[in-house]
Amino acid sequence: MSPPGTAEVEDQLWLVRHGETEWSRNGRHTSTTDLPLTDVGVAGARTLTGPLAAVDFAQVLTSPRQRARLTAELAGFPDAEIDADLAEWAYGDYEGLTTVQIRESVPGWSVWTHDSPGGETAAQVTERLDRIVARARAATGKTLVFAHGHSLRALAVRWLGLDVSEGRRFTLDTSTISMLGVDRGTQVVRRWNVQP
């Protein structure tokens, strides 16, 4: 309970981006390619244990990709429930490419504003991440999710009720914790991109 005159704020949805992979280190778009964590990624995932162990979560969900599942396991959640809705934005023909490489043929390209041939549309990403928002809202306590850079940024803006393209305004590093919550009925960002 907050003292009189302070905001009633509740942490409801915690986001963890997976540890480093070779492609995340090199800025390559990684969705369906199921890469392992690097040694740095493993070490980063282990640093998450302390901050997360002190919290009682009603549900813990993870992307089906091994980089997210292993991060969950190393952070102390080996039984995290796999939810395909948390998978990374599917980049289609741009899988494995950097933004610089893509912009050689599509100047100004961004996943937030342009199509990815053979990949997901912003509407498809919105639809599946809205299901995660609904799961978190329906939970009787805090929800923890382990997922990816673009999908978590998109999830955050959908939590806020914004268009998925607004995810471009949030940067998100590997092995970080972010918290979304509710302040007097308004869904808010409590903390973002926090290194343990």
C-alpha cells in the first residue's frame, strides 16, 4: 500500500530480452534462425537470476526459440511455458541481414515502417502480441516473459495502446529487464532496458 498522496502503481508485466547471440552481437535480424547464446549471452542470462528470484510471478512465458528458453532456464525459470506468440518478428527474406545491408536495396528501410518480403506484417505482429497483453491483464499476479528485441518492443507499445510502429522509439539490449504496469488505471512503462 502506498502512503497517502502517492501514486498507486502496480508492476504487472515484466519483459526480459534473451542473452547475446552471434547475430544479435552483429546486428543481424534473427527470427526463425534458432541460434544458441554466446558465452557472453550465457553469462548475461545468469545475471538475471538475482533480480527475478525476489519476485513472485503468477505466470512465466517464453518464446519457443532456444535463445529465449535458455535465458529463462539460466535466469531460474526452467519450467517457463512456451508461447509461440512471443516469437520474434518474422523477417522473411531479410533474415540474417543487417539494416545496412537491407537499405542497400530499400533505402530508409525499417521493420517498423516497411514490409519484410516473406515475413510478418505489422498487423500480424500486433494480433499475436495483443494476445500476450490479454494474458497478462487476465493473470491474478505478475507475468514474466522471455523474448526478443523487436517482439518485446512491440509488446511494450501494445501494452500502452499504441501502434506497433511506435516500438521504434524504444531501444532494448540483450539480458535486460523491463517492467510495465498500471498507474491509476493507465498502462505505463515502469522501468526500461535495465541491466541487472
